[in-house]
Amino acid sequence: MENEEIGLILDNQKKFFATGKTLDLRYRLETLKKLRSLVLSHEQEILDALWHDFHKPEFEVLATESRFVVKELNLAIRKLRKWATVKRVHTPVVHFIASSYVRPQPYGQVLILSPWNFPFQLSFMPLIGALAAGNCAIVKVSRQVPAITGVMEKILDNFPRELVTFMNGDHSVSEYLLNYKFDYIFFTGSTRVGRYVMEKAAANLIPVSLELGGKNPCVVAGDARLDYAARRIAWGKFINAGQTCICPDYILVHKSISGKFTDLLRKQIAAFYGDDPSMSMDFARIINAENTGRLSGMIDTEKVVAGGISDPGACYLAPTVMKDVHPDDDIMKDEIFGPIMPLIEFEDFEEAYSVIERNPTPLAVYIFTGSKKLAHSFLNRTRSGTAGINDTVIQIASPYLPYGGVGPSGLGRYHGKKSFETFSNMRSVIVKSNMLDLTLRYPPYNKFKAAVIRLLMR
């Protein structure tokens, strides 16, 4: 797509928004219902495309991509009128006589930049919020997943380009878009690229949401129910072959149960994927050979207790567990973003906290314990965008839990009602009565007026 064509699309979109058509709730609801129908009617194509792009199993596509989006659409369709209602708020007596309210207003033109790891979900989830709030949107997805981008483009071609346009293209297209003065930018991807997106947005004072990642710690305490912990951690770590920004990045396991936990992990991997995961229909592939090589280079073969086998040509890396990992090892320096699970032993929680604090604030923290007191203490001592107790990853699947990071792991929240609010300017309005006009606030001031204002503004 040439820059001239992109510029024309952007200009036409700006003109379309200025008509006010997207302010009509009926128009927004029709758009969301049409999108839901299109997702459902193209679901088999979505399944086939994600299998083609990186061997994503049908169950994972349904649970984390297509039906994930349908569930969000259903909620938005059901709740939109309530979300968009003007909310009256208390007016202080000092403003007598007046009323106050908050009125949601769309930003205008929104740019959505999404990654390759969950390309359908991470494009359409923010798009739902943008459209529900009454915005027009440009959607740009990574070129590393050509099959699913083709399906997404096919779906979005059913809408007026002035409302939503899917843009394909290389880095130059993204660069052109980032130099355009959008009203809001929503980016999902790496911290490195997120920093660049924020720099470009800052030049035009464009508000942004950044959904990033990080080294998410998962602690297994000595009192944890180990069979559940092993199963839930293995599932959260190896779903999508570990290419999940919210999955456990490394495991801190209490020394007293480390051996038993490791054995349970090995057995759980075999139960999930068989003795040869490369033959499993339920284990995804790494996105490309380059990333497979990067991940293979992280593995210390002397510490491998499960997996460790790779085939860059097939973009395959087996579910891998490494024991006796030290916090200073190379694998602990950056986010793994793949199916490698390092195990670090600890004897007391101060050790565990010291390891966690070495890394930037993550997107998620997890703990497995039978003690409510310990879980509460863990939440007090750690910082993250989200957290899970006795499970992993599932917090992302609740539309009632705002999702996002903090600091290096992200900026802003979305999902459910929070998506609508993220893409809305929650405009504060005060309406003053003309019944009378108290002279208290006007000059000339005197001691009596000062005394009254002290009384009213206690």
C-alpha cells in the first residue's frame, strides 16, 4: 500500500468521523453485531489460517482467539447502552446551583498495532472497544502471520473503509502511520518497540495504551498442591508454545518440594503432548526459524531435565524444563517468550523476592500456596499489572478484570467495560443554573467572603 493511498484513507476516515455517524448507538450496535456474525461465519478459516501460520491447535484458537473475541463482542453488545449512558456525579455545595455529569465521547481516529503471537485476538479485542466507543480505526498487524492477516482483512473488508481499515505492509507502513496525528494509539508488542511507539506518539501528544510483557515470576511454595500446580503451570507456560506475554517466564520453587515438583512437570508434559511433542496436534510451533534459533541458544543442555530438542527448519522447540538455574544465568536476562521453563530453588521468601525484584515490573505474577496469609503477603511484596493465585494466565480471559501492565510491562487497561472507557474521552461536564448568581466568588474580596469560602470548602 503506497503512502498516497494510505493518506487518502486517513483523510476520508477523518471526514467520516466528522459527520457524527459513529455517535449513534444504533450504528455502533449494528457494527458490533455484524462483526460478531462475520467472526462466527469465518471461524473455520480462522482455525485453518492459524494452523498454517504456526500450527496453533483448534482448542487454543477457540479458547484464546475466535471465541475469546466473540465473548467480548457479546458483552459489548449487551452492555453498550449502559456504558454509554451519561453518569451523574455529586456536585459540591460550593457550586450551588449546578449539576455535574461524565459523558463518554469517542476520541476520533484510532490506530491499533497488534503482534503475531495472538494476532486475531490482539487485533479484534481493542477494535471492539474502539468501535463500541464510537471511533474509526486503522488496524495494522505483523506480517509474520500472512494466513490469518488475509482472513482478518477479508472480515474487515465488509465494513466501510472510512470506519475501519485493515492495513497490510512492511515497516514503512507502520512508520508512516506513526507519523500521522491519530487521536489514540493502541500498541501490543515488545517493550523495545513500545518505547519507540510512545516516543512517536509523544511528538504529537497522542494518548497511548501499551500492552507489553516481561519476565513473569511464578512461585511454588512448600505447601502448594503440587499436582494442580504442575498441571496449571505447564498449561500456562506451554500454551501457544510459550509465546504468550502473560505466561510464567520462570519458576521459583521451594527447595523442599523441588524434586517432586520437577518429576510432576515431566509427567505432565508427557500427558499433554506425548513422548514426542513434535508429533502432537496440540503443541504449537515457534513463529519462525530465527526465533527458534534464539530460543535454542538460551538452553543450557547440562541443566535440561525435559525437552531441549529443537528443529529450526520446522520451527519446533520441545517443551523444555531446566533445573538448578541461577538468577545470573543468561536465560534470566531477558523475557524468554518460548517453551523453556527455568526452575530456581529458594529456601525462604526473602530469596524469592530478591530474584523477582532484580527484574523490571512484570505483566503478571503467580503464586501457588495453600496459605491465604502467604498469598496476601506475596501480593503486598510484589508489583505487576495482573496476578494469579493457584493458577496461571486465566485472568486475561475475564472481561470483568481490567487487563494491562505497569511501567515496563505496559500502560493502560482494557477488556470489557474498561475497553470502552480506554477508547473514550470521559468528558466532565458541569451545568450551572441561571436562577441566581451569588456574588461570593467575584472581586472585590473581603474577610467575610474568605470566611464563607473556608466554611464551604472544608
